[in-house]
Amino acid sequence: MKKYIVHLWIMGWMTLVGSLCCCAQPTLQDTVTQDTVPEARTLRLLFAGDLMQHTPQIKAALQPDGTYNYEECFARVKPEIEWADVAIANLEVTLAGPPYSGYPTFSAPDDYLRGIRDAGFDVLTTANNHCVDTRRRGLERTIQMMDSLEIPHLGTYRDSLARSESYPYLLEKNGLRVVLLNFTYDTNGIPVQEPNVVNMMDTTEIARDLERAREMHPDVIIAMPHWGIEYQTLPCKEQREMAQWLTDHGVDHIIGGHPHVAQPLELSDDSCHLVAWSMGNVVSNQSKPNTYGGYMVRMELTKRDTLTTLSDCDYMLYWVSRPPDNGYRHQYRLLSVDEPDSLLTATERQRRGSIRTAMRQLMQQHNKGLIREHKF
């Protein structure tokens, strides 16, 4: 009887200890709590090409009161630009004040810059072959205007001190750190006047900039070169060599401009490197084949813990309707390549159809990697 009682006491004690152990030790599922899963942070970027301003565009924007209005120019694409947390484009004009002029020495109204800002662009690159069209006065006044409107910019500087204080450009948003680089192959042979500085496509200088960029501990480095051969729809040998050098030296993605026509996109198999060879013009009065259309690149960067990836990427095709084509009903307008026929004149439909076919064929034949078209 005593043995039986002792046995029951031991069994009860073991049951109690077991229940306590079960309460004290969580299961594997319990250990994977919300706190142990790295929080995902996302940054949406949009890149656009060359913001031009030829004389007919300036005249079309002129209002009876002497101001210039560009609201209608960007109205159709504004919601797409505003999709991004940060939208970036290349300002390929100077703002030297009146008298205004188009090609070959661009000097646009200040209202053009306001229109660009109001359309949703957040950051502008300025190192391009037209940045010193109006010499030192134009370069410095352009910087002054961007500063007055609180538009961050990179590529041209009043002097070397201003450059050292703000370049490479560090973009911090949504918990991500992105370094932006911008440089140009040339300034159309016009000397840069001292003390002004223009970022040139000099690998010795770019290597120093990349060293400084790495010291900023970025999650991603993106280079925006002004390069290539005008009106060629495929990248040239020099572009490919420069792109390889940049990726070899730590650049993650490359977003190019200058040829004034669309060139294809290439995404590496591991999605670690995106190259947009040329996005074409954003808006211009150019009429050569393929110059009145282009694309914008949309990138989504996702960071978990210390790992940042290109989690999504696409592009959107658009074209430019000009006043002569739309029967003087409207100014220059950026429109989708799939704009309904009912909203277009016969001339607009013909021009839209031509540029849409050309750009889609280019992308289908020469894009590399899983990059889809975003239709709007």
C-alpha cells in the first residue's frame, strides 16, 4: 500500500513539473514573433529623361499676363510621377533670365522650373551638355532658382566648396539611404568658367566620388550619366564600357540620358543591376524619328535588416502632343501611348501610333531581364 501511495505521489509530481515546463518553454512557432521578423522598408523611385525647352514650347506656354504656364504639359502624367516617394529628372536647360531662348543655347523661363516642381519632380540632375549654354551667369542663376524653390539638385556647382559640401548626393527617405551620382560626357565644347564646377565623366574623379559615397554607408548607389550618341536607339560601345566600369566599382543601378531617344533597359539575372541606357526626352519640340517619345523608370527598393533589394521595376511609355498636331486646342502635352483615339486628332493618332510602335518594338527586341511595361 505504501509503495502504491509513493507511486501515485511521484506520478503526480512529474505531471505538475511537466505542465510547468510546458508553460515555461514556448514552442518553435511561439519563438517566431513579430519582433524577430525584420521590418520591411520600401522606397519608390521614379526616373525621367531630359527636360527640354525649345522656342516653340516657350511661346506656347506664354500667357496674356506675361507669365508662363506649364500645368497642362504635365497634367496627364502628374499622377504617375506622384506615385513615387522621390521623382528625379534631368534639367537640360539653364535659367538665365530673359530674353529666353531655345536651341542651341537654352534659357527657359523660371515658370518652367515651377511647372516641373508642381508636376511632382523632387530632385533634378544638371550635369549635361547644355548646362553652361549661358555661361557662368546661367549656371549660377539656375542653381539659385532651384535653391529658392527648395528643389534638391546635383551635377553643377558654384564652386568646389559647394560641391564638396553636397556631393555625392545622399537621399534619405523611408529608412533607406541612396547615393546619387551625375556626370556628363561634355559641355558642347564650352569651357566651364571658374570657380564653377561641372561633374564630368572622368573615371579618376568618379572613383574618388565613389569612395566618398561608400563612406556614407548607403543602401544603394545609383549613377545617372549623360552619355551616348544622339538619336541612336541602341547603346554604343563607350556606354557599355562605362557601365561595366561603374558596376565593377560598386554602382548598383545606372539611369542614363542624352541621346534624346529611348534606348532599351537591361536587368541582370540576379536583379542586382539595372541599366536604363537612355530614357529619351521628357518633353521637347524635336521632330526627328523617335525624339517625341520616351519612358520613365519606376523602381521599388526594399530593405530588410541590412539587405536592400530591387523588389520591383517597370517602365511607362509616353509621347508628346504638340499644338500644331492637336489643332491648337492644347499646349505641349505628355500623353500615354495608349491614349484613347477619341481624345486625339487624326494627326495625333498618326504620330502616337508611330512612336508607340517604334518604342514597343525596341523594348521587345532589346530589353533584357524581367522588366515589364506599366500602362497608364
